[in-house]
Amino acid sequence: MKHTRATTAARRPFTGLTRRQALGSVAACIVLGQAGSLSAQDAQGTPFSFDALTTEMRRRAGEDHKVPDPVESPLPELDYDDYRHIQFRPASARWQGGAAPFQLHAYHLGWLFKEPVKLFEVDDGRAVPMPFSTDDFRYGGDISVPEHVDLPGVAGFRLNAPLNAPDRYDEVVSFLGASYFRALGKHNVYGLSARGLAVNTATGGDEEFPRFSAFWLEKPAEGADQVVFYAALESPSVTGAYRFVLVPGEVTRIDVTARLFFRRDVAQIGIAPLTSMYLFGPNDEGGFDDYRRAVHDSEYLVLQSGGEAFVRPLNNPSRLANSYVGANGPNSFGLVQRSRDFGDYLDAGAHYERRPSLVVEPVGNWGRGNVRLIEIPSDLEANDNIVAFWVPEAEVSAGDALEFDYRLHWGMLPPGSRPKTARVLRTLAGKGGVAGVEQDNGRQKFVIDFEGGALPELTAASEVVPRVKAGGGEVAEVVLARIEGSDTWRLVIEVAADSGAVVELRAALFEQDRRLSETWLYQWIVE
């Protein structure tokens, strides 16, 4: 098998297993084979391990991708309204009773989720299928369902735990659709999502959406503070074996190991992909006639690498937009929500101030690459129009095998979401010039407020200077001053550019060579 050139601990060729580990692949073949069928399995279970699953997924990468056969459903065709009336019965939750630290609920097949996902419980190294039937669900509306009918699988699952109160089981993580999943920290409500892998996203060809076809969940011991589970990833170009360790808390953490095996050349892979929504905010009001001040699940892309922190306010562009931020061994990157007051949004239903931030922390050195940000025009807050992921520098070819290890931090203030220096408090944008005096001078004005870090310690004698660049445009004016009566410093930039230009802006505050702030990035698409 051919391997890429990566040699680091985190982004490295997966060179295979020992002979003893490889012998376990027979067990993995049995489990995976059963996962794709309705055959009965020995009640004693089948031996299972992550290494055995890895061996099986590597073997499958040498075969052509097989589209799952359609399954017979006991339900009629479901639309959105039908599907939302189907609820899992709490009394059917797996692992409930006693001092069980986690409970598992399943999602019903139907509507957009028609390919069955198989769930297995792993106890003492043996995997047993988790069967589900129509008895496990409540069917509202006009749906007519026969009783006691076994289902060919489920659409996904969620795990509940005592997250916000010791006597209440709250939803912590949800896996539903392709390789998408969402998680919550304490006091969060659902917002952005993660994915197992992105393949050829916005590359000019057809994007693939790999799917988790089966999960193996280790039965948590009484009093455990974490749950471990595994997944098989399938797509036309790649297979994968995934290991997840979920640790709920103030900031919920998910440790991920992804072992990937490529069936064919891939134009671009996206590692640890994140998907979110940005409709409008103070820096990009977008002409929405809305009573709310802002509508977004995330407002910034953040990246920490090489001792420098970057922050990029998100936009809802007039056309598809791409930004790349290069790094050599990133410390972390993610999509964050910094505005945490109800008054920042004024939405009493959606509560955008409680949407989690999500930060990816690579384990080991991922080497050279880029964090790619894709912003898609949208006029509905129901649309996820923001995508971000890590793109390794090395090309990926058929026969390659790679492994990535990383941690996902979900919460109000996860590590990596705030810099050690001063942070960007807000970004405002509008036409250049002075209102009523020199309107529409062809320039764009950007107002960036910085706070925190060493800024409160500065005196009148401190020589604070901004360093500003505008690739694709011209910086026409720069003004920096402390806002009177506060420790906030305001940077005002006016930029000129030709129509149709894409201007990449960068700004940071310094005191001589001492960096005082994170580096503000912005993309201005000139109409």
C-alpha cells in the first residue's frame, strides 16, 4: 500500500497492525458483515476491537464502494412534518436504571434519513447488536404503524447524561445524517455541527458526503464520567475507522482518532470539518429587515498557531467566498460565538447567545496546511452556510492510509477560543467618509474594537501602533485611539479597491515589537 510523505505523530501514514492484531480482523469482518444485514447474531456477541475494525476498513478500501440496498420500512413515505412527530420513548432508552451515567436514544429512519445505521453494544470486548422496533417509538400525527415490527436499523442516536443538573439526563451529543454530529457543553443549546470528514468540498467537482454506517458503543461502567464508541466510515473514495471518547462537562470534550484508507485520488480532504450558520451581524447587516440585532450560530473563525492568534469575523457574502489561513502545526482552530448577552441578539426563542463554540485541538503536529473557510450566500437562518476544516498540504492518492488525532471542545468558552493578548471585541463596517459630508467616496470603512490583554496597563506614554495590510486593495486611512473612559482601543481603517476585487485585510496592535492583540483578518468582496 502506498503512503503519503507525512511522518508526524498526528498526521501520519497508517502502516498497519502487528500479526496478532491482524488476526482479530476476522472478528471485525463478522461484525461489519452483520451490520449491513438483518441476520441473527450469537447472543454471546462477537469479539470486537478498534484495531480489528481498522483492519476491516482497510480491507474494504481495496474494494469498490457499494451503495446500501434500499430497505423495506413499515412506515409510509415521510415528509418533514411526519418525521418530527416520531419520538423515541424514554422508557426504551438503553443503559437506563440504577446509577447509569449515560442513556442512549435512537432516531427513526425516514424523511431525509433513509439509509439504516446499525448500533452495537460492546461489553467486555464483545459486540452485540442493539435491536429496535416500532415499540421503541411514539408516532404522532396521522402515521399508522404496526406494533412489534423490527426495524432494519435506525437513522442515528443521541447520548444523554446529567449535564446541567445531577438529577436530569440532558442531551449531550447527537449523531444524525451522513457523518454529522453535534454536542453541547453546560447550558448550551444546539448550534453548529461537526463531521467525520469532508471530501472535495467546493472544489468544482462533486462533493462526497461520507457516512457513518455503523457504531459500536462500549457499555459505560457505573459512575463512569466518559463513554467510548467507534464508527465505520464509508464513501466512494475513502473508508475509515473512528474512535470517539465523550467527556461531558462545562466544556464537553470529544477525543477523536480517525484512521482513513483511500480507494482513489482525492482533490481535497477536510479534516475535523465544522459547519455553522451566519445570517447577519454588525459587520455584515446584509439588508435584512429584522428586529433582531444579529442572527448566527458562530461569529468568528479562530486559529492559534506559532504563538500568534488569528480571528476572522464571518460574513454572509453576495457570492461564494473562500479564505485560507496557512499554518505549520496549528495549536487549535474553530468556529466561536463570543457575544454572550441576550441583548446581542434579542431572540427569546433561538437564544443564539447560548450556542456553543467549537474548537479543534490537534494532538501532535499536523504539519503544514491551511484552515479553509467557505462562506455561502444565504437568506434563511435554517441554512448552514459556513464551513471550516483543515486541509493538509500533502496530496492524497489512491492507496494512501492516514491517521489524525484531535480533541473537539464544545462550550461557552472552550480552550483556544480566546487569545492571551487583547481580543477583537467587535467589528463594524460601512461606507467610507463622514456621513452627511463625504458619503460614498468609494471606500469601505472598518471599525475594530480591541479589549483585554495588556491594553488596560498602557499609559499615555505607551506607543501603540497598528500594523495594517490590504491584499488586493489600498489602505487609504488608519486611525487608532483609546475610547475615552474605557480600556477599549478602536482601530478605524478605510480601504479603497476596484469593483469586483476580493480584498484580504489584516490588522494587529503592537507596542514596538511587542504584540498586543490577536491578528484580525477580514475578506471584503467589492460589488
